[in-house]
Amino acid sequence: MALSDTTRGAATKPRGIRGWDKHTWLYVSVIGAVVLGAIVGLAAPEFAIGLEPLGTAFVALIKMMIAPIIFCTIVIGVGSIAKAATVGKIGGLALAYFLTMSTFALAIGLVVGNIIHPGDGLNMASSTYEVEGEAKGTTDFLLDIIPTTFFAPFTGESVLQVLFVALITGFALQGLGKRGRPVLAVIQHLQVLVFRILGMILWLAPIGAFGAIAAVIGKTGIGAIFSLGLLMVAFYITCFLFVVVLLGALLYAVTRVNVFRLIGYLGREYLLIVGTSSSESALPRLIAKMEHLGVAKPVVGITVPTGYSFNLDGTAIYLTMASLFIASGMGTPMSIGEQIGLLVFMIIASKGAAGVTGAGIATLAAGLQAYRPDLVGGVSVIVGIDRFMSEGRAITNFSGNAIATLIIGTWTKQVDHDRVRRVLSGELPFDEASLGVDDHGPIEAEADTDAEARAELEPATR
């Protein structure tokens, strides 16, 4: 994955408050809006309830962007999968591993959400809207996925129809080969425009979060703060256990490397991620450090950038837990069938939009729109606490990709395990000065035989 100039700058130029970029200001603004909304909700409940349309309007704007976002990201994601598969055994193993671990992460989020029910006691029901029509059987449900025309899904509300059209378009472009590249390039440019519009909408997030949080707390009282806090704490604990217990056990079983030693080795990168709320900022450092650790360049060059698009464990946990939180908060929990359908949808829809601000919220709204449209209104509440969980998502995603690189390298026998031991024990410390003079920047700059293939792995989501 190639880095944009902005990302490279964020990784090498520390900034003070005066140097905050616009995303940092938005981050702080949302936090301030949540705090202010909570105060208003407790101090003036009736007035706070009247602010609910602010959150409703914000969700309506997000819903407006669901169809183009899903279409663009899925088409490009399918293309990226095809390109990754062309680089041979490493790419194939990496994709299989990423799909498996993402599914585990989504499933773990569902299990934890079903155990703790963090949304219980909230009064978010008024954020719903009535779903028209009667319940349909399985056959009718499947037939409804097929749209009446190719363009019909883009003017309707069926996200599954958009997903269906996007998938067949992506596979058709794969079949066209070189002839399909101009069309794919157009869709990539369209995605840039779509996410630019989404970025503009996200500047209204502080207003939407303020209205939604104020209204929920105005209706529920102090219990709403407890429920929101419970979701955040449960999310962080789940991410920690996922990395340390599940991934840590797998790492030790395959490589005999202690996960805590690896975490200690990547300590500076974790601090950078916490400071920027994005794992993207640590991408060049992760490439450099994994190569220094003893993993072969081809493995690092393929696994790391591919993982940044397809191995988003923290995001997967967040999507499922947030969905169950909204369902519980609105007093209409999801059935097991709906949860399984949502899990499958999230596995597909979460690919291809990695590193794009707002993609997580859009994917969450899309999943709910597909399986429980009456719950989409609750996204306005999640927006308010989303920023508090962004660091957890970024750290989990980063950890998963670091561990995956070692595991894939071991499976393909392209890891110097003696060097791994010496580096993690401190005998061969990483030279920080090397980041300024070596080629640990964009993957395209790597001068080895796989450089061209790895350059094509860039998901073009900037």
C-alpha cells in the first residue's frame, strides 16, 4: 500500500496543538460535543430530547452515501483480492489467513455483545422508523436481492441489492483483464469523490453527536452514560484479549515468539498510533521493523500492505459490538439469524475501504440498513462514542498485521528465527536513523523482483 504525502508527514513530523491537522480538530470537537451533550441531557432533559432531530439529520446524510460507498469499495476490493492472489503462495496464504481471522474477530464481537448486552436500559427507540411491508420468507428474501434493473439499487434502500451488483461488477472486471482497467480506474476516481463528500458530511459529526447523546441521556438519565461506558470498556477488553490470548497463542504455536516481546519491540509504533488514532501512520515503521526483525522482504512487502486492507480485526470487533449495542438500546435485539447474516455482510463490506475516515460508520450503517433498517437511527449515538474507540481499533488492526507477518513468514520459511530471537532480546536494536535513509517508504520504491506486483496491491482508497 502506498502512503499519501499526508500520511508520510504524519509519521515523521510530530506536531503540537498549533500544528493539529483538520482530522485532529474534528476528533476533539466530537469529544467536546459528547461531553456537552451529556451535560445538557442531565441538566435539561426536556430541552435535550428536542435536540434529537440533529442526530436524525446526520444519520440521513450518512444513509445517503451508503449505496455509492458500498459499490465503489466492493468493486475495488474484489480487484485487490485478484491482484493479491497473483503474487503466488505468499499472497494466497495471506488472504486465507486474513479472511479467517476477520471472521473470528466478527464472531467474537457477536459473542461478547450477546453476553454483556451493553445497550440494555437505553431509551433509543424513538430514533427508529417504521419498516414498511410484511415479513418475508427465505425465498422472497433471496429473490429481492436481485434488482429490477442494474441501476435500481442506487435509487432504492436495499443495500443487499447494491452489494449484489457490486460483486458481479467486480468479478466481471476481473474477467475483462486489461480491458477492464479503464473502468476500474473510473470507479477508483468515483470512490475518491464519494469519500470526499463523506468527509464533508463528517464535519457535521459534532452537531449530530451532540443532539443524539443529549436526547438519549435526556430520556434515560445517568444510566445512558453507564451503558455507553460499558460498551467502550467491553470493546477495549475484547480487543486486548483477542490480541493477547487468541493471536498471542497462535503466534507462539507457529513461531515460538512471545506476543508481549513483540509488543515491546513495537512500543514506539503503538505510541504513534495512540497519538494519531490511525494505524496508517505507523505503516512505514512496521515495514522497516518487520524486515529488521528477520522477516524476508517479499513477505513483508506483500503481507503488510494487504493486511492494512483485509486484516482489520479491531474494526470487525467494533462493527458487531456496535450493532448489538444499537439493537439492545432500541429494545429490539437481533435474532441469531439476523446476527449471522450481518456477520457475513460485514466480512464482505468491510474490505476495500481501509484507512478512509468515516468508512467504519458507513459500513455499520450499511449493515444495519441491510438487515434491520429500523436500527439505523441508532448510528447517531455510536458516532458520539466512535472516536473514543478509534485508538482501540487502530492498535488491534496494527497488532494483527504485525503478528500475521511473522506467521506468514514462518509458514513460507522466510524468517530468520535466530535473528528474531536476537532482535527481541535487545542484542540487535533497531536503528531509528535508518528510517530517514532507507527504502522503507512506499512499497513501489522497493527494488526487488516483486516490486511491481506489490505496487499493484494498493487499494486506492485515498
